[in-house]
Amino acid sequence: METDKIIIRIFDEVGGNVAVSVGEGDAIHQKIDIAIADEFIVVLDFQNIDIITTAFLNACIGQLHSKHLHGALNQYLKFENVKNEDKHLFSKAIKRAKEYFANPDDFHQLVKKVMGHEQHS
């Protein structure tokens, strides 16, 4: 049996060739999350996207690592038409998300320490 596929055209979702808004990334994330939970393959099509930010990618795909195992994401989430010069942004967003969601408490403690809000015992 072939798994059903959903194609999300980023250009259509963001209304143009720029994918930078965290809010738009969140909206796309919700669609992806529901589809993966229902075991649909999700294809994110980045055709005609000229500018992408890691903030958008963190909202769009990074948060998926909080609920879905990396193996499931590899199975159900596919990317198309990503420009070669943007591929490093995807890698960075995914790497940071995996690190964060592997141990969010350590991350928050580090942020507090760096910001000078470390709690003393």
C-alpha cells in the first residue's frame, strides 16, 4: 500500500518568494504536524523561494523534533526544490532542534548562565 502524499508549496503558503516569518512557519508547522501524525508523507516544495531564514525553518520544521522521532521525520518529511545555497540553513535548523529537544533543561540553564541569571545553590 502506498502512503498518501501531501504537497505544501511554500510560495503559496507565504504568498511570495520570501520565507522569513515565524508566524508563517508556525502555520505550516501545524499542517505538517497533523499530516505526519496521520502518517501522510509531506513534501515541502520550495520552488520560487528566493530568501529563507533559519527563524522560518525553526518554526516550520525545527519544532517537529519535539513530537516526532528523527526516523519518522526522515520517513514522512521530504523537501523539493531547495536551492543548493540554502541547504546549509536546513541542516543548521535541524541540528539545533535535535540538540535542543534532546535536553531542553540544559539549554535553558545555559541561557540563564549566559544571561547572568544563574541560580546559586
